[in-house]
Amino acid sequence: MEQITYLLFLKLADEMTELGFDNPIPSDYAWSELSRRSGDDLEIH
């Protein structure tokens, strides 16, 4: 449950940038970075 909540938070922060708000998430952990990864790569990151 904790991981799903975190992912939803990251996605919401990403969508807010489309509305002109600043993204407070460091770029290494932003939704755009994580959405390019899959499987074990996500677990390691």
C-alpha cells in the first residue's frame, strides 16, 4: 500500500507541472524517470 501511495503522489506531482506548478521531487525520483523503468530496475532504483 505504501508503494502505491508513493507512486500516486509522484504521478500527481508530475501532472501538476503540466499546469505550471514547480515539481518538488528531485529529478532522479520524478515520475518521468521512474516511468521509463520496469521490473528489477525499479526495485534497485
